Amino acid sequence: MATGIKDKVAIIGMGCSRFGERWDCGAEHLLAEAFTEALADAGIERAQIGAAWYGSAMERSVGNSAIPLSTALRLEGIPVTRVENMCATGTEALRGATYAVASGAVDIALAIGAEKLKDSGFGGLPVMGKGTLNDLWMPYGSAPAGFAQLAAGYRSKYGVAKQDLKQAIGRVSWKSHQNGAKNPKAHLRKAVDMETILTAPMIAEPLGVFDCCGVSDGAACAIVTTPAIARSLGRRDLVTIKALALSASAGREWGTNQWDGSYVQNTRNAAKAAYKEAGITDPRKELSALEVHDCFSITELVTMEDLGVSKDGEAWRDVLDGVFDADGKIPCQIDGGLKCFGHPIGASGLRMVYEHYLQLQGRAGARQLKNPQLGLSHNLGGVPYNGVCGISIVGLEGR
């Protein structure tokens, strides 16, 4: 019988590159930047890593294997695996490394993800090739148009006034820019006022320029092991993995009339599984901080309900009441989120965990929260009605 992975795996080192327009380097340099920080943080030798998982969704310069990872990081003679799962690719890499340690297959494993999206030349995510999978993923023409449908469905279902919802999603973006201004690794580090956000040019109603995350280059990684090994290395106050859950769509949402466009079923599925594994019964009370997939501001708002931290139809009120601000009940995107980091696909899931890891150890500097215990990270890949969701929960050992 499955027993889950709660507290079976500890994170002993993490690293994150500076995100942004990194014209000065290639993907291999970003990988090395994140890995060098993680290795020093873990206090181990490179040769102690027994296996590695590399998350990359659209990095064309590295081909289809993980060989460029072993070359860039000089990981001699160990198994390396490349994984891709849309925007949950970084979470997928962490899942592979975590499961390897939990199973006893290796003592220490590496999860790393990177992407050089600026080199693609696209203003958004690069367009995938023609074919069945592309038709399933992007039949609506653009990511903003697809996610703007959430706003229409949400307004229709809950009777939220158009201006009220616009104010709420504007507050989502405003909050993230306030936080990102304090983060030296963020791509966008300028606080933006509400008037600028609300009057910005429209991209896909109701999403304006400041309601859409940017395109960036970046990398992030984690080194994981068992708590026993971590303690033997002198580590105390361990950050352990409480849950890892992924949910992929089978097409029901757009193949039937059962989906009303106001929520994302994959997130609800993954959240239910993650809470069960972590032993969380009241996420609004038990979670200390959230890092969610704010590819667009409406996505973050709807995700609050899908994660069960807001009641259905009430997230817009919670946003306006400051529940998710830095000084609110459950800070969300305390590092600036995708809104300020952009979304180098393979890196995002691990970058989110990196923030929780720093917070739990009291190392987040100007954005440090008071006494955090549990942090949840959420990735949403594809589109609201056809994609994948990944959720990871980390916290102090024993919590």
C-alpha cells in the first residue's frame, strides 16, 4: 500500500540563477549558475550526486536528451534524465529526484530546470509545431486569449461586476510587483502603481499588459537526500518535502459540457492529492505562503479557489481585502512570482520551491516572512481546459 513521501526526503541545497534577458550566456551557463549555488549550499562534492533529472520544455539548443546537462555540470558517469511536462516541467524534475531518494535507489539526487526563451525571439512562449498535440494545446490562437476565458466564465458563474474583477486582477499584479522589487534575482524589479496597471493597453479582455507575465531566461535547482543523511552532513532544522502531486487532463473539460470555464479541474485534483499526502485538512489556516502559476493575473485569482484557500466565488474579495499581500493572511508570490520572474518553463517550478526553502530557513532578506511553516508551489501547464497541474508542498521537518 502506498504510504506517500511526507518527510522521507529533505532538501539540502538549492540554487537559482538571476532571471531576465540573459543575452550574455547560454543555457549551460544558467545551469551552472544555479548548480554552483546549490552545491555550495548543500556542502557536498559533485561526485556524491547519484542521479539527476533535467527539466526543459523548449530549450532548442540542448536537443532532446539530458546529455548537455551532464556535460555542462560535469556529472561524470551517473544517470541523467530529461523530463518535460508543459509548465509543470520543473516540478516533474523535482518529482523524479525525490522519488529516487525516497525509493532508496540513490542517496543524493539533483533536480534542475532551465530555459532560454529570449533566444527564441517570441513575445510569448514559442509556437509548437503542427500536429495533434499542438491542436489540443493551443486551438484558441494565443495564451492570453485562452486564459482570458477564465475571467468570462468566472464573471458569468458568480455574477461579479466587470469593474470589480478588473480591480481584483489589477491588485494581483500590483501585489506581485511590490514584492518583486525586493528580489535581486527577479527579472522585473520595479513597483507599479494601480492606476498604471488598470489603464495599461488591453491584450485580451480583461487582461492588460500588466496582467501578463513576461518572457525570461533562467534556471533553478534542488539537491535532495534522506533526512538521516542530511543530519549526518550536519544539517539541522531540515526542510522536507511533504507532498508532490501531478494531475493531467484527459480532455473531459472541452469534450463535454460539464465544465463552465470558471475553474481548473487539474488544480483541484492535484490539490486534493497533495493535501492528503501532506496531512493538511485546512489549507487556509495551515499554509504559510503560496507560489502559484500567475501566468496571467486571472489565473492566480482562480487558483486561490482551486487550492481551497478561498471559497468559490470569493477569491476576488479576498484579493481586494489583502489576504494574499506580503502582510496578509497567506502571502502569495512573496518573491514576485511569474509576473516579475517571467516563465522559463523548465525552471519555474523549482524557482518557486527555492523561495519557500529560503523563507523556511529565514534567509529571504527584505521579503522574509514571520515564522513560515509550510509553503505550497503550483504550476499550471497547457490551458485551463486541457493541460497539467503540478503541486509541491515543503516545510520544516515534523510539521
